[in-house]
Amino acid sequence: MTRTKKAGRRDGVPKGKTTPANAANATAGPVSAASLIDKSHTLLAQSNFELAIKFLDRALELEPTNAEARELVGIAELEAGDEDRGREHLLQLFPPHAAEPPSHPSPYLYLAQSASEPQEALGYYSTATAMIEKRIAEQDRKGKGRQANDGEEEEEIDEERQMAVTALVAMIEIWMSDLCMEEAAEKNCDDLIQRALSISSNDPEVKLSLASIRMSQSRFDDAKQVVISLYNDLEGREPFDPILPALPVRLALSRLLLEHNQHLEALDIISTVREEDTLNIEGAYLEGWAFYLRAEAIKENPALLIAVPVSTVVEGEEPEEPMSAEECLSESMRSLIECARLYEDQSYEDEGIGSHVAELLEELEKKGVVPAIHEEEEDEDGDVEMA
């Protein structure tokens, strides 16, 4: 399975551009391993992995046994896309290369993310989450006497809680995919989700995992209740609102809403994705699919009318007229045509989306559906462009 990159920044951020000459100039003069490591932290924060690797390689030349430099260069290599080199560096932090294994979770999490076998990934995740949960428990005990102005400490605690639940969710995903046929899969998923809920019961990823587990157990009403609860937490939020979870989480929520025939709610969430990232292929696909499903629902039950998604209603103004099934199909075709174009432009790898979009467009064309036309905008050359 393709694992979601959970505990690190394995998100395809473009590498910073540099040249050997620039790197040499940057490290000219007397340097120490400590100063090179300090500079690499800044470069990693800027996603300049290429130059960070140069600094860290130099630090390791000066101090071959420096564990911090070894860990950072392993992370940098992984972030830059070289999993073999990254893992090679990180594994040198463990016996027999080192006297003791690392006492902090970061190396375990990165090794879990890059593991090729599910059991290996689970092993690293298990060790990392045990470390983090122990620290959280200690912090909670101390927290009873913590002053309200300990903002920096609270932020650190929140980050560790997020790291823990993200790793637990990753373990659940493994049990629900690669190891779903194992006898212990259901119990392990239940145990893991309870641990995640005890750490952060309102975390959107935790709620989505809980809904997925309940779906797999055929507890559809329970799953729907969880999904609706999560939607209610986000309803009416404007695009770019910091309360909104990351785009992949919103897309996953939209999929679950559609599975429970909550078309309006799904469109509400999808609208924030489309506004924030107009090139997002899955957002365009899910928008088209949601409009298509709503049209089919209206045809089956004419009493159903589609309202404008909550996020598009301007406060103080009357909402637009409800959309008919025909209008929904037109909107669906518009979104799907855009999705097909983005799919081709970006050479997208998900063949399932590509084939489904092609199938839907063929069906809509046979029905004589005309794509909806939104406001016209002029591009820089003065040509008319459809929004």
C-alpha cells in the first residue's frame, strides 16, 4: 500500500536550489560540526534539503559518530526522495552501529514511514508511540500545577499529541489494508483507536479513522454519526480558515460523507478544497461525483432539492434558488471536464480516478448534458477564460 506520510514532512516540497560552488562558499572558513548542524536545521525548515545534506555530510566528516548529524542527514535524504540512503543513515543510529538505540521517536517514525513491509512499519510505529505516550502521561501529571502562561510548553505538548495520534492512525491504516485479513486486525484497530481517542478525541484524523473502522464492522449508523459530528465541527468554515484540517483530511471526510449520501455536506467541504487549491485533481473529481450523485438522488426522489453549499452563502443575503437535477449534472460535467484536463496535465498516477472520470463524462455526453458555465474572466492576453 502507499502509506500516507505521517510523522515527517514527506510531502514533495521542492528542494532548494544550490550549486557546489555556493555550498563551498557557505562553508568557507573555520567550521565545527555543531555550527554545520545549526545551519542544517535552518535549511531543513526551509525545505532546502540538498544544501542541508551538504552541510551534514561535512559535519559527519568532522565527527563521524555525531548522532544528531547522522539522524538529520537521514531525514534530509528521505525528504529529498532517496529512501535507500536515508534509511541507511537512520539505521546506523541503532545497534550494532551504536551502543544503544535512539531514545526519542523521530528515527522510528521515519523508518516506519519508509518501511516496505507492514510488520516492520508497525514495529517502528509501536516503539515510537510508546515513547510519546509515556512522555504525554508524564506531562499530564506535571500539568496539574502548570501555569497558564506556559504557552511554549503547551505548544510542545500539543505537537507531541498530534505526533502520537498521527502514528496511531497510520498503524490503523496498515491493519485495515495490508493486514486486514489477519485474525487480530479488528481487535488491534479497536485498541489503537481507543488509544488515539484518549489522547485527542476531537482530532479530525482520529474521527475519520473511527468512522472507517465502524464502516468495516458494518456499523453504518455509528459511522454516519461520527462523520456528521466531524462535519458539524467544520460546517460553514471559510476557505483558509486555520480551524479547517489539512486538504487530504477534508477530501477523506468528503468521501465518507458521500458514502452516507450526505451530498450537500460533502459539497460544502469540497468547496473549501477547490477554493484553496484549484489544481487539486481529487477535489475536482469529488465535486463532479458529488453533483452527479445528488442529481441521481433528486431523480429518484423529486422532493429532494439541492441547496447551495453553506460556504457559498453570503451572510445577510438570500441563498440562491435550489438546483435541479439537470443543473447538478451540468455542474458535474463542468467539474469532471476540469478534472480530466488536470489529470492529463499532471500525469496523475491514480488510474481509478482517471477511468471513473472518463466513464462519467461518456455517460453525460450520451445524455446530452452541457457543462455549466461560470463567470467569464479574461486572461493576461485578453482571451476569454471560463472560471
